[in-house]
Amino acid sequence: MKAVTEREGSVQPATRKKKKKGFWATFKEQKILYGMSLPFIIVVFIFSYLPIWGWLMAFQSYRPGRSVFEQKWVGFDHFVALFTDEKFYLVLRNTLAMSFMGLIVGFTIPILFAVLLNELRGSVFKRTVQTISYLPHFVSWVVVAGIVTKMLSVDGGAVNQLLLWLGIIDQPIQFMAQGSWFWYIVTGSDLWKEMGWNAIIYLAAISGIDQEQFEAAKVDGASRIRQIWHITIPSIAPTIAILLIMSIGHLISIGFEKQFLLGNPLVVDYSQVLDLYALNYGLGMGRFSFGTAIGMFNSIVSIILLLIANGVFKKFTKQSIM
Amino acid sequence: MARTKAAFKPSLSDRVFDIVNYTFMTLVMIVTLYPFLNVLAISLNDSVDTVRGGITIWPRQFTFENYVQIFQYEGLLTGAKITVLRTLAGTLLGLLSGTMLGYVLSRVDFQGRKFMSTFLALTMYFSGGMIPVFILIRDLNMMNTFLVYIIPGMVSAFNVFVIRSFIDGLPYSLQESAKLDGANDFTIYYRIILPLCKPVLATIALFLAVGQWNSWFDTYLYNGSAPHLTTLQFELMKVLQSTQGQQSGMMTGQNMAEIVKQVSPESIKMAITIVVTVPILIVYPFLQRYFVKGMTLGAVKS
């Protein structure tokens, strides 16, 4: 900031008016900066802000080919239809169930993984594990869904083979055909794909811990587990807190990729989530207004969750992540 | 005495801990790698023989026939071409928008700074939703065009902020002395900022390229009826989903999935999976040190 005021001072002679330079004068002076940024800002406006305007559709009976002013207004009809649709509560249950399972497993296991990885002594082994653990992150959900379906298949899937060999089951489990397995399959696939990747941030936090603390603890005869509990975990607690708030903000917007790719008609009562519901009803059946109402509900709940999480965070740490 | 001894000689509980830990990590490696090795082995196995089952990580009847087969499908060849094109174009555009906005927003004297930062940051917390975006794309006549792959997602607020915080960390004196030499803002960006940003750009480029390479939903939603704009992931999705008997509504009479199904399901499917996956897997270990840094920087600042 200091540099700026000095610079402005030198450009503006003292004899000029005390007032700051006008908007257009500065605009002209910074035209190159505007030229470098405005085109992209316009793209953002078109593709991120204009669709918000489309929310009006949720209060209209949308017919293609008419402008937004020519549509018939129907008030909250679509929301009433949504909240009285029994299917909606099933979909909401699925969304919340998979969100919470994903949050609990997808949040805690990477921390554990990072802590344990840090305890490995051999650096070659450590690096190998780490590199391999990133691998699934770079693979698309299409491929992961294919792999998961293959591993869980009834004829020759690795998981069923292993369970049979261990004698835990005497005939293969139809994982992909039973709704009761679906939430676990989605949560497990997500963990398999992202565990190593999500651990990166914690590893970085752990590597910042002062090594002398560990040395001192060792001299005092603290076991490895006690060192983890009393030094490692408390040191990365702030990082954990921030990432927890961020995941809560994204709780309900879990997307639909996994559910779309792993689901099938047999498990639809467990696989249908809000976005998929909007996709099927809105685009599949041409009920654009109804689909928009679903999307709107989703966005509003997300924002409320984020605000609550941020508020709680602010209260405890006097910091804001927004 | 006892204390120093304890420091050098691991106690029993520590040894148990180590054994458990090493076993756990070995299991993690097996669980992560086995599926890929299994897919690779099946893709290299004779397709008729595969039906007998029991392939683990080594092909029983080794052959390249499956790969020869899949490269005769029109869809896969077009898909490969379009995927490479969108990855290149999308990554370049993403880097251009990210660095330009990142630079401009790092300039404290820029008067649009505050407005633009907020304008961008807000997009990280809300979105119009799938259907309004779909209708917008349709109204803009971007359905069945290549542009739909690279334009709507061109600017990523997250990437802009990662790059901006990197530029904030560079010494400001470099820019000042360039300015005294008469360089304009674009020259400073192009000659000074860009070369210094290489490490962060490697990370962002990797994220962008992986995102482009792996996306299939935009093809499904906007270009599903344009075979000349198909992508690898979309083709693989169709093939994999066909056997599960779902999405039957979108299957056309003689699409690739049908043909593949007739020839041989398993080995062919796995060969396509390998073709779609391998390019990314070859690149990522080399960029590892960059993305670890990038991830940390991004998370701390946002």
C-alpha cells in the first residue's frame, strides 16, 4: 500500500485538485489492465451469473422459445409440488446419507493416513506409498466406476473371490444389485479415489512441526502413539478445523457423478440424489421449471450450511474463511 | 540411564506400532494398485480366454489383439482426437485467464481490484444449477459445438486466487524497475511475471489438463448427439454402462457399445479403460513435487 500512495503522489502534482482522480481518468490510465481482465470477467458473468437469472423459471411454467417475460407465472407451485412429492424425501434422505457418510469417512481417514504415513521411517518406502496413493485421484469417475463394478462383480470380482477364499461367505454377494450396499459402495469408492490426495494438505502441515518437540518427547520416553496424540494431532488441529468447515459448506452439493455412474435401475431408491433427480425430471422429462426449483433448493441449503459453519468457526477462532 | 536407553532402543509398543503401520501401508498399496494391474492383465489377455475368469495380475494368453481391435472403432479415434484437442485448448485458455486475472488482481493500484475479486470469489459458493446453465448454453447456440468444452469453464476462481497469491509472494521491486524502464503493464506480465510463475503454472496446468481429460458429462449433456465431437471418457462410459443394462434410453442402434458387446465384452472394455487412463498416469509422477506445493498454497490462501 505504501508504494501505491507514494506513486500516486508523484503522478499527481500538488497544484491539482485534492480530490482523487476520476474513475474514467484512472480507467484510461489502466486500460491495459482492464483489457487483460474484462474479457474474462464477462465470460464469468455470462456463465456463472446469468444462470441465476434462470432461477425465475422456478416460479414460472417454462415453455421453450419464449423470453423470460412472456412465461406464465405460477408462484410457488413447483415448490409445493416438490415438497409434496414423496420421491423428494427419498432423494433428500439419500443425499444427506451419502453426504454425511462421505464427510465422516472422507474427512477422518485421510488425517489418519497422513499421520501414519509420517511415522514411516524408510523414506523410499514412504515416498512410494505416497505416490501410489495419489494415483486414483487422477483417474476419471468413469474409470473408477468401471473398476469398482469389476472388483465387486459376482462372477470373478476380486472382493467376492477374497471373501469366498477366506470362508467368510459361501456364495458371492450381489453388491451392485442390492440397494442396501449402495451408500457404502459410493463412500468406499470415494475413499479409495481421494484418500491419498486429501492427505497432502495434512502431510504439509505435519512437516511444519518443530522436530525438537518429538526429540524431547522421545527423551522423556513417550511412545509413538503418545507422540502422535500429544504433538502431531494438536499441531495440525487448525488445518483440520478449516478443512472441516469447508467440507460442511459443500455437504449437500455432493454432485451426482458417482451416483450416476455406479447406480443402476435395481438400486434407484438408494442412488437417486438431488442433482440426479433434477437431471431426470428437469431434462429427461422436459420439466425445466420443476428441475430448476430442485436446483434452487440445493443451492440455498448449501449457502445456509456454509454460513452456519462459517459463523461457528468465527465464534471459536475469530477468523473467517469467506 | 533408563531414559537414554529408551530413546535409542524402540520399546515393545513402538515395535508393534511399526509392524501394524507397515502392514497397513502395504495393504493400502495393494488395494490401490491391484485393480489397475488386474485391468491391465485382462486387457492383454485373449478375449475368448478371459471369459473363463480367474485372471489376476498376469495375462494367461498374452495378446495385443484387443488393442488392435479397439483402434478400428470410429468413436474411439474421434474421441481420442477431440479429447487431445480439448485438453490442449482448455489448458491453454485456463492458464491464460488464470495468469492474466491473477496478475491484474495482484496489482494493488488497480481500481477494479476489489470489485473483480469479490465478483470472482462469489462464484465459488453458488451456481445457477444444471438446468438454467443448460438452457443458457442452448440459447447461446453452443449445443453440438466444440466451444462448449472450453468456454463455459474457462475461468476458475480457485486457480486465479492460487496464482494471485503466488504473484503476491514475488518481490514487487522487479515490477517497479521494469516500469521505470518504460515497460507497460502487459510487458511486465509477459516478460517478468509469467517466467517467474512457472512452478505454480505447472500445478495449475496439471489440474486443468486432468479436468479436461476426465470430463464426460458435458459431452453427455450437450454433445451426445454429435458423434464428431465425442470424447474418450464418454465413449468409455457408453461401453461400460451398456453391460449394466442402464441408460438404455440413450443407446442408439449401431453405436460402439453394441458392437463391442457383440465382439467380446471384458477384455475390450479393459483395453479401452487402459487407453483412456494411461496418458494421465504417465504424466503425474513427474509433476508430483509441483502439485504438492500448489495444493498447499491453494488451501492455505483460500
